[in-house]
Amino acid sequence: MVQSTLVTQEPYHLPGYLGYVPQFKFRIGDTYGQTTHNILHTPERTAVKPKFRVVKETKFQEPLSRMYPSNQEGWSNTKLRGGMIPGYTGFVPKGQHYFGECYAKSCDNALQSFNKDLVIKDEGAESFRMVPRKALIPSYSRGATYPSKQRDYPYGTSPYKLPATHDEKYFVSGYTGFVPRSRELLAKSYPVLTNEALNMHQEDRDKSLGLSPPSGGRPTGRARTCHNTIYSKQSGLIPNYTGHVPEFKFKYGRTYGDTTVDALSNIR
């Protein structure tokens, strides 16, 4: 019977075979099947019997049981067991310390080592609980009483309602509310600045209502010739003033303070 020349004779490898083929890179001019057929039929290949590597079968514990019954409580994770399948992406305790073997064997060794650590930890905690403890003896028979400060105003009273001489008439740093008369005070800490601003505001309010200041005077932020004067003849305005300054846009070459001194002098 005549065989067809279009069909490659056995044995040969199918195209796409990813195994090793001896001397394949030195053969050209034929199809993959014909080239592998010629290589497999060389005298050197036919005279030598194929050798196969015997792979030892690895035995695992299934499932991975804990070595001590005392640690059975709380061990409910059934994913961590013997003979784990490669491709598991979860965390394996102490798995980073075992390598050089197949995945299942490395995981099995890591989990057994983790088991032993848990047992040692439980035994140490149990021995610590069995240590006799002495009763604590108090250093003092009776604790010293803390002298609380007598408050003349309820806690949380607004600084606006406190008298000018009160120690808590100020706003703490970080307060974002509006504080009257605080924009004209500079170069002071926020509590000191708000204390002076509140006193100045209370003084202006008392004057508008016709009330007399308290005995002993009221502390003020600084002396002022006229409380209602914005454009002073002796001093200029503070930088970042957002109000209108007459003819300010036509002046240049000097500081903001020098430019705004007696700003009303040029008004016709």
C-alpha cells in the first residue's frame, strides 16, 4: 500500500508543541511535523530507549488538623488545609519563610509551624494566669481632695457677657466667628487681641447707651483720639484695608500707610 506524501508519518510532534526537540534549531526547509519526524527517526534517537524521570508522590495531610486538642476552639478557617491548590491568592501564615518546594508542601510546612507558635502562645498565656498575684496595697488611706475653683459665672458663658476684668473674656485660638473691633489690632496673640477688642466694643456700646464705665475704669486696647475716624491726619490705614480710599489709584511710589495719611486732604 502506497502512503500519501501529503500526510506526515508517525511519530511526529504537532505544531504548537512547546517541549524540547533536540537539534531542532539546526533544521530548516521542512514543516514542523516533518522536521520532528526526521529528528525522532535518526539512528541516535532510535537506538537509545527513552528515559523517564520518576517523580516522587508527595503525601499531605487532608485536612490539616491541629496537633493539640486544646487549640481546636476558634480554628474555623477551612481554607487553610493540607495539599493546598496552587493559585490560591489568600494569606498563608508564615508562608514567606518556606520556599524551594512545591506550593502545597510549602503551605503545609508553614501552617504546621504556625500551629506550633499558637500552642506555645497559649501555653505561655496559661502559665501567666497561674502566677500568684499579690493584692495591691494603697499608698494613701484617703486621696487628697482637689480644690475646685469657685466660678462666679456658669461654665460656657459667652465672652460678650463677662465683665472686662474677667480672666475668661476672650476667644480661644481657632475661633472663626466675627469679633468686633479686632481688625484694627495687630501683633498680639489671639486671646489677648480678642480680649482688647471685646473691651473696646463694650466701651463703645456703653457710650452709645449713655452708661457710665465701671469703677476703676475699663481696660482698653489703645488710646484713640476719635473712635469714628477712619482717615486720620496723623497716621495711615493698615494694609489690606478693603474700604474705599479717595484718589488712591492715582498715587504710587510709596507704602500703603504713607499714601493713606490724611487721605481726605485732596478732596475738593
